[in-house]
Amino acid sequence: MARHKKLIAFDMDGTLLEGRIIQALAEKYDFTDKLYKIQSNQNMEGYQKSQKIAYLLKGRHADEVTKITSEMKLIKNWRQAIYELQSHDYVLGIISDSYKFACDYLAEKMNLDFVIANDLKVDENDCLTGDLVMPFGWEKIGCSCKISVCKRYHLEKMAKKFEIDIQDTAVVGDTVSDLCMIKRAGTGIAMMPKDRMLEDVSDVVIKTHDLNQILPFVL
């Protein structure tokens, strides 16, 4: 396998997308209050919140998640930035604690190389069951994130898969769910960060939602 120069992993919600998939679904199907109640519960681990939130989608058709994604605004200058990165033979992908349906749609649109995300289960009619298959990973490496997708674990896994040293990886994220991979990557980039903690541990902080802004730090 040819050795690539670098691997770059993107968060999806609030990073490649301007908004957040679950928030858009909540607004469309009127469960914003229920969503907030789960998200603000301090007595639940992140992965437990993810499972409860997935249950709010029970009965919806799987295509509705993809449709919502297709209607959301993408980060500015994504085509130009992705082309530039791919021209340098970079491996590009998404590591998200959002939904694989949405990430797969975006990865195909952007011609990315890999996707790691939560998988919503469907029944024989392609309707969501409320169950969620979570990739986890924190239990294998002792990471404290305790969320449905340990982004540090999967960053390390993808780096190994593509034979790239961890110091030759970069990640782009916006919330504390990206914290463990931001700290682990060779270059951690906070894009329009929603949490001060993320800014404090990132190598680069970008305050405009423009993918071209990462290029000077990774090329």
C-alpha cells in the first residue's frame, strides 16, 4: 500500500455541516424539548444519551435522515479545499457521533475515503427501530470520553489501516465530543469551536466556517 502524506478526519455536525442533523430533525418533527432534556441530563454518559436520542427517531423512514442532510448548508469552499487536499494524496474521512446515513451521504458527495459513525437500525420497511449500533472504542483504550464513538480510538484505527503515523494525522472538530481526537492527532484544528476547552487544547483555532482556512496548517 502506498504511503500517504497525511490523514485528515473531520467531524460532521457543525464542521462539514453548518448545523446539526439531530437538531434539524427535532425541529422538523417537533421533539426539540425532549432532545434538550436528554442532552442536558448530567447523570447520563454520552453513549447513553445517544441511545435515548435515537429512540426519538423510531418509526421515521431512514431516507428522512439523508433528506435532512441534503437540505443542510455545507461548509464554505469545501469543494476547493477537498480537491486541494486530494491533489496532495491525503486520506480524508469523517469520524462522527452522528448518524451513518448522513455521513455516508456526505462522504459520497465529497468523495471521502472512510466513515465512522453510529448506525441507526432499520426494520424490513426501512423504518428506524430506535435502536443504535455504536462503535464505541473508549473501553478498549481507557479513554475518558464515554461517548458513542470514541474519536481518538477510531482516529488511531484509521491511521493504522492506511499506514500513516499518528503524528501525520490532522482532525477538524467543533465540540467537546472531538476533544479526545483533537488531543491525539498530530494537528488538532478547532473549527468554529463551541467550547472553550476545545480551543485550549487545539493547535489551531479557526473562527470562520470556511474549509480553505485549514489548508495553511496541513499542506
